[in-house]
Amino acid sequence: MMKILLVDDSRTMRNIQKRALEALGPIEVSEASDGVEALTVIAGAPDGFSFMMIDWNMPNMDGITLVRKIREKDKATPLIMATTEAEKTRVIEAIKAGVNNYVIKPFTPEEMIGKVKATLAKKVA
Amino acid sequence: MSSIATAPAAKAQIDPKLIVPAMNSVKAVFETMVKVAVQIERPTIKATPGVSYDVSGIIGLSGDLTGSIVLSFPTASATKLVSAFAGCELDPKSPEFPDAVGELANMIAGGAKKAFGFRANISTPNVVIGAGHKIARLSDVPCVVIPCKTAMGDFAVEINIKQIGVAADANR
């Protein structure tokens, strides 16, 4: 079963993402509303996650800081940034920080699943 | 629907490069995430200090642009539109309701910010619910109201933005 971590300060957005991710088959979803909470969830998940979807603008710890902190210890777990930050400079910054893919809000469920599948396919390859 | 008091654009000017991106972003967000077509009406300049309606999602801007973008709904429209966005019925008294309003405002501001072409940051959203609330605005630039119509009800986007820096190459 795929284990997924969704990090977004909007519960509505996390619910939308969860519903879309059901297209992947059986999934187990963990959630966090900011980077600080995400690090706590990650520390408490010894088996890790199949991938994580991370928002950029969040209180307490934003997504780009969270990505950098994750990558200090974990170079392998696929990280997908799901955000309204759409400028090319932001995308480049996120890739340099260590994200594997980027999906810009607003997105359709199909667009989001497409990015997830592409990300996981690269991991396998 | 209560009328929105607006003034003819005698002294203040509506800057298309700050308004057109917002109009496009509104359509993209509502058509993609709420799955409702939006008819954008002619933007006008706001004459009164209050917001247009009872429910406001507020995004602040900083950097080379400063000011705010406000997504404003009558309660009835908000209930239908955010419920459609969330994929379930949302009660305006529930904590999920302002969360959904804020996320819609966040996406509209984010999409507009990219198209503005300036280096700017957007705040996390604030949501105010209650008839007659007022929002402090920049007094030296006009507040432009973009009226929007959908099959689920009307709403408005209010833009009060001032350019400080020069247009950046954030998209190159």
C-alpha cells in the first residue's frame, strides 16, 4: 500500500488531494498543516513514505524550508511541491532545494495524478 | 444581491496590467477547482471603504507590489461555491468554511502574482465573516472591484495594489 504525506495549511486542499489520490489504488494518507508538524509526522513514521506533496506558503515553517530539512537526511523520497508559486525562479529554487516535481494550483485531479505518476515512474527508472 | 457602490474613474485610473491578470486568475481558479463558469463584469473603482459582501478572503502582497487582493462573497454564494470547491456541503459556521474561502483567495492571488511579472510575496490568507466589515486599504491607489457572476451566485474580487519596484524577470 502506498503511504503518502500531504503537507498543506488548507484542510480543504488536503481533502481535495486525498480524493484525487484514491485513483492510485489503496493508499494510506498522513497529513500535516505546516512544516513543523510535517517533521514530527516524518519522525514518527519509521517506514517512511512513498512520496510527499508539499505546499509552499504555510505558517510556522514554509514548504521550501521543509524540503531542505527533509533532504538533509533523506535524498530518496520523492517530493512534489503543490503550490500557487508559479514563477520560473520559484520552480528553480524548489528544484535546487530537492523537489522532484512541481504542480501549480489550480490543478485538476487528472493533472495532479499525472504529475504523481510521472514522479514515481522516474524513481523506478 | 446588495449593490456595490462604485465611482466613475474620474481621477483614479484602473491599471490593466494589474487587473487583467486577476481577472484571468479568477476564471482559471473557479473553472478548474469549482467547475463553474465565471462571467467577469466590467471593473470599476470602489467609492466606499467597506468590502462588497459578507465573507472576505484577504491576501496581502509585499515586495515590489504592496496592497491586497480580496475575494468577497455574499454568504449564500459563498456557501454554494466553497461547498462545490470542497466537494461537500460546508456550513458557514464550520472551521472548514473559512479554510476553503482562504484557499480560493490564495489560488487567485497566486495566479495573478505570476502574471503581474513583479517580484512579490503573498501572505497566508485571512478570512473575515460578517456583514459590514471593513478592510484597511492603501489610500493612495484606487481599489478596483471586479464583479463576477456564476450559476451558483455572484462574488467580487477587490484589488488594491501599488507598484513599488520595477517589473522583474521572475518568469525568465
